[in-house]
Amino acid sequence: MLPAVGFFFLLASCGNHQQLLEKSKEQFQSGQPETALAEVNRILADDPGHTGARILKAEILADMAFSTDPPALRLQHYREMRAVLEPDNGEDQNFLEKRKEVIYTSWSREQGAAVRSLPREGNDPGSLMYSMAMDHFENALAINPDSSTTWKLKSTAHYRHGDVSLAVQTLEKATETLQPVPADFRERLAFLYLEEGQLDRSIRAYETLYDQDPENVSWAMGLANAYILAAQHFNSVPLLRQLSEEHPENINTYEALTTELYFLIQTEINGIIDAATAGTGDVLSEEWPGLEELLLEAEDHLRVVQERHPDPDEFTYLAASFYKNSAAALLRLASHTSQEPSPQIRERAHVLLHRSVPLWEAIADRNPENPEIWRSIYQVYRQLDLNAEADAIEHRINL
């Protein structure tokens, strides 16, 4: 039990605090925020947990902040506002509701100002307006760091302004702050790593997403694209195979798979040639069956693309280049050995060259003035010993 004198002083102190609080409210409402803030601070110096004084101080600081220009100068007010509103698990529901209201009102004003400050499409991008929008976003995040919307808007604004690095940094800070981290943030960050050329980080991010949900087509395609750009053909091919089986309607997957199989074949051929050059043995007889299987698979997918491709001209060039370049790679491989199956490889190369001829000729008919097309046809003719046809082209374009 408190002694009578102690109890009297407690009542007097509470009454004094209430009088000061009412006085502060009147000062604030009459346009004297600095004077009101000084009175509230007197209460909090004596009773730091006083919920009414904490709410009023937050409201005063929010009002002072939003009345301050430029927006970059508001940050300290908002940080102090947020600090005084931090709960200590002893507040009642009334305080928590008012706390939420103050935070939401301040946050929505700053975020709204940020969005309105962003340069509009078709207008002068204006670095000043962009900088002002970023200051508003910083203020909004100081008020409410748990807002995934603000983090996303700020990162997107950086990206649209061409600041990919800042867009990445914003999302990285978001993933450190938000718990749990929204999946779309992690996907966006993986994509931005890809845009920025951080291929290893992009791959790790996409692999984490893919392991979490292998059925998510967007994440699987993102991972495939990351593998492709990193030239990880051994990883991209199995994933693209799976995607083409699960989503046969997507022609882009077949086209990407055909291209990646071509690069995988090139990688295998280079490995075989390196082994032969280093004198580590003739592994061609062991490797050729698997290599031929990859080549046949690529041709199968190429036929699927041919049936569905919306642009015949584009497909024709894709197919002609595939046949010609694959044949050249096989001939290069065959030249490094005289053993079996060298004759089979040369024969396969010639089959591919013959398949390319009508395609190149169709392209040349549509582009008769393009010397690069005629040069490609000339090379194919020479490799097939069609010398009369090659001589005619040589005369035509003065090779």
C-alpha cells in the first residue's frame, strides 16, 4: 500500500499530466506545434510510457514533418514519430488502434505524394521530380517499413528510371526487412539480377524459387533463361525438355530447346576435339552415339517449330543456320580423326548441308540484295562440291 503522502503526489502528478496534455492539444490545434511538442515532452520526461502523450507527440511530429519542405528534411521527424509509437507490449487496445491510425495516415500521405511526383510517360523524366519521389518513398518507409507496396513501388520507379542497381538494392533491403518475404519480391529480385548481369546470383535466386514450387511455370522459365544467359547448357537443356513436355503449346520453349541443344552439341564437340588434341585418347567412338542422339533430338524440335512458327521467314533463317552450322561443327569434328565413325559423321554433315540448300535459296529469293545470304549459300555449295553453282554466286557478288 502506498503511503498517504505518496498516493497524494501520484494523484497530483496524474492530474498535472492531464492538464498539460489538454494544454498541448489546444496549442497544437491553434497552430503552435513547437510549443505543444515542448509541453508533451515535459510529460514524457516524467512518464515515458504515457500513452496519450505518445500519441499526441506522434501526431504533432507527423504534422510538422508534412509541413516541412523539401521532403528530404522530413525524415528525422518521421523517425522520431515512429520511435515514440513503438509498442512495449503493455499498451491497451485504444493506444494500438490510434497508433495504427497515425502511422497509416502519415504513410499514405507520403506514398501518395511519391506516386504523384513520379514523371509521367511522355513527359520530361525530370531528375528533380524523380529525386523528390524517392525522398517521399524514403519517408513512407521510415513511417511504415513493413509496407511491401512501398518497397515494390520504389524499386519499380528506380527500374523505370534506368537505375537497375538501385532497384536491386531496394528489393534487397526489402527482403531483409519484410518477414515473411513475399514470393513475388524474390522473383523480381532474381529477374533484376539477370537484368544487371549478376548471373550467378540470379541462378541461385531462381533455383531457390524453383525448388520451392517446381510447378510454377514463370519461375521455371526464369531459371531456364538464367541458365541460357550463363551458357549453362547442361542445366538448361533438361529443364527446357521438361517445360516442352509439360507445356507443348509454347513454341518459344521448343525454339529455345533447339538452340540450347545446338550449343550443347558444340560444347560436346569441343570437348572431344580438345581430348584428341591433348592426346588423351580417341573418345569419338564412345561419344558419337550420344552426340548423334542430341542432334536428332534438335532436328525433331526444329520440325515442331516449323509447324507452328508464326513467322515463316524467321523460321527459315533459323533452320538454315542450324543445319549449316551443325554440319560445319560435324566436319570440324571428323577432321580430327580418321577412325570410325568419321565417315558416318561426314555423311551426316552432308545430309544437313543438303537440307539447308532449299532454305537458303528461299531466303535469297526474298532478299536478293543481301550479300551475307549469298555468301552462306556459296559456302554450302562449295562444301557439297556444287562448284558450278558456287562459281555463279562468286561471279554475282564478287567474292
